[in-house]
Amino acid sequence: MKKIMINEMSYHVGETIKLGAWLANKRSSGKIAFLQLRDGSGFVQGVVVKEEVGEDIFQKAKGLTQETSMYVIGEVTKDERSSFGYELQVKEIEVIQAAVDFPITPKEHGTEFLMDNRHLWLRSRKQHAVMKIRNEIIRATYEFFNNNGHIKADPPILTGSSPEGTSELFHTKYFDEDAYLSQSGQLYLEASAMALGKVFSFGPTFRAEKSKTRRHLIEFWMIEQEMAFCELEENLEIQEQYVAFIAQAVLKNCKIELERLGRDLSKLENIQAPFPRITYDDAIKLLHEKGFDDIVWGDDFGAPHETAIAESYDKPVFITHYPVGIKPFYMQPHPTRDDVVLCADLIAPEGYGEIIGGSERIWDYDLLKQRIQEHGLDEAAYAWYLDLRKQGSVPHSGFGLGLERTVAWLSGVEHIRETIPFPRLLNRLYP
Ligand code: ATP
Ligand code: MG
Ligand code: MG
Ligand code: MG
């Protein structure tokens, strides 16, 4: 007998198949039992009719506990009423392991309890939907960058130095030397862009952030892009095309999941390029108009500021040309103003905050060296990075997108902790 998965059932209507599954939930009466089965590829209802299977199998079905693993043999039928469109008319059940007191029941649970049981919580329909959306964003990311001539050039995770200083770095030992876990692969991507033209990367990044917000993880996954012969505006165009592409891919390929999450699809439908742009100067004015009297030119934006700015738009919005003082050392200065740099943050709608940080990079040797000194960075550690500016240096730009924030936004999930299988948070290293 053919063993198939739930998402393959549509090709096997009328056939008797074998399904490896867990019991997500069940209800039963004296004559019929409905088993909510899941196998990772989807959810399906198994129908056990006493008259057809006999007393023994029917009693076995009625006694199944939540999350028991089993093989189910049955016939696939089409059923318009079920959300998946198919049902399994159960003939036999072979229990593999009977689960005992599964702690996450259909009733409401507190967040700490769910986080303590993250290894089991992941099995819920909601978490399943979020993970499928995460997967679709990753898949669409590879498609987008491959379609647009990029080469994947993953940077190292263990590094000797880091672009943003050392305050948020995880320290470790590299044999006898000091090393840090990567906070961003950007500097390496810049070097790779000089070799390969257009590059992207996808990998974990680590920040020892003491902030306990719904947008910050200690370990998160970043998609980074870098391109040679590229100025800021061209980079913003790539960003908006990329973000629109993944939003549309999720809308197209994760309809069931978005519906299960109760996501308002119209919020994603209009995520199409181009995205609006507002300068930092105008963003400050807008904030003053909205009654944020405390913020002054030169301050960085916090979550409430980003949310207030984003409220004026129904798409992500670029805030461009931030003050030099609140951005890292490597950003290219504005050609006619020395107080702002050629950069942009992309702010997601609906209060999800910054999802991308990007900029044009300094490509002049003397200016970059001066910035490294001004920022008090260890020149020796950046020798190779500076050296790039001596060997056919060109204007280049790039960006980094936080995967988990993007998953949260597209899924409509409140807190970033639900967007990665095992979140690393300020006070949580287990499970
Ligand atoms: P924020 O201002 O929200 O702290 P950032 O400016 O420090 O973010 P960048 O260094 O620009 O972040 O990193 C690029 C992207 O990585 C951000 O736009 C965001 O999407 C994501 N990101 C940054 N820090 C985190 C974090 N701690 N957890 C999850 N995602 C993050
Ligand atoms: Mg930060
Ligand atoms: Mg920021
Ligand atoms: Mg940023």
C-alpha cells in the first residue's frame, strides 16, 4: 500500500492509502469518530464509522489520546466542507506510540507556559501556519535573487571584528584568539560584491541586545544583499521589488495559512512597488505634527515613532537620509550635506517597525579610514576592508532584511518569538 502525505491526497482520490500522522484533536459520538490528523504537510479529517470498521477499531479510535502517533489506513474522498477539500475514510489504525498527557490542549494557555513547551507548541495549527509562511519567504527569496542575477555568497559566522562596535557582540574563543559571532555579514558581502557583482546571503546573526521588545531576538536570520556599481536609489528599487515579491508569493502560495491566522488579505494585496519615500527631516516634521514634541533632529526613532510614521501609508515606507551621528561608520555621506548619509530604513505597515536597513557604502579610501578612526575602531581589524578601497573601488550599496520581523508582519503575528522555531530571547535559552 502506498504511503502518502496529506498534501498529496488530491492525487489519490478513491485510493486506499497509508498515512503516518499524529492526532491533533478528535470528537466522537456512539457511531462515528472524527480524527483531526496532522503530518506536518497539512491537516485532514479522518472519519471512523463504527458500522464499517467494527467495534474493536472504533473503540481504538475513540480511545486515542492527543498527539498519539500512528499509521492510518483509509480511502481518500473528496469533501467540499473540509477546509482542505479531502477526507480519509478510516479502515485501520496502527498506534505507534500513545501520547501521555499532552500539555497543550485546545484551551487557552499563558505565553510563558507555551514558551516552556515550545518543542510541543510548534505542533499547533497556528505555529504550523507561521512556519509555512517563513518557509515561503525563504523560498521566494532564493527565487528573487537568482532571477535577478545574484550569487549567494555567505559570510562567516565567526568573525574577528564587527561593523557596529562591540557592545552587542557575543564573545567566544577561536583557539587562542578572541572571536565574535556575526552581527551582520555586510563587510564580507561588500568584498564579495567586488568579486561577483551582485550577491546575497542568508544566515543567522547574533546580537546581545538587552532590549526586551516584541521585535528583537538575540539570534535572528538576516537576508543581505550587496551590489557593485550601485547608488542608493537603485538599491531602494531592488528592495521594494524584493519585498513586494515575497509579499505576493506568500499571498499566492500560503492562502490557507493566512486564512488560518485570520490575516486580512487586502493588507498584503497592495504591497506592490514602488514604495513611498520620506526623508528623515520630513519624518521629524511629521512626528511633530502628530504631537511627538520630545523628539528632536538627530535622535534615532523608537518603535512608537516608526509606528506613527508608518500609519500615514498603506505600504512599507522608506525613511531616507538619516543623521550621520546615529548611523554606522561605513555609510556614504550626502554629496551636498555633511550632516546626513545616503541610507534608508524600510518601515513595515501596521506597527511592525523597521524590516530593512540599507545604504550606499563609503568607497573612498581616505574618507573610510577617517571614519574608522573617528569611531575609535581597531584599524588593524579593518585593514582588509580598507584595502578593498585601493583595488578598483566603486560605488556600491546593499541592505539587510530581518527574516523574523518580515514573517511577523506578513503573518500578522504580534510577537517575533512565534516566527522562528526556537526563539532565543533575553531570558530564554531553552528549549
Ligand atoms: P532596530 O533599530 O529595530 O534595533 P537595527 O537598526 O539595529 O534594528 P540593523 O542593524 O539595521 O537593525 O539590521 C537589519 C535588519 O535586521 C533590521 O532592519 C531588522 O529587520 C533586523 N533586526 C535587527 N535587529 C534584530 C533583532 N534583534 N531581532 C530580529 N531582527 C532584527
Ligand atoms: Mg538594533
Ligand atoms: Mg534601526
Ligand atoms: Mg537598521
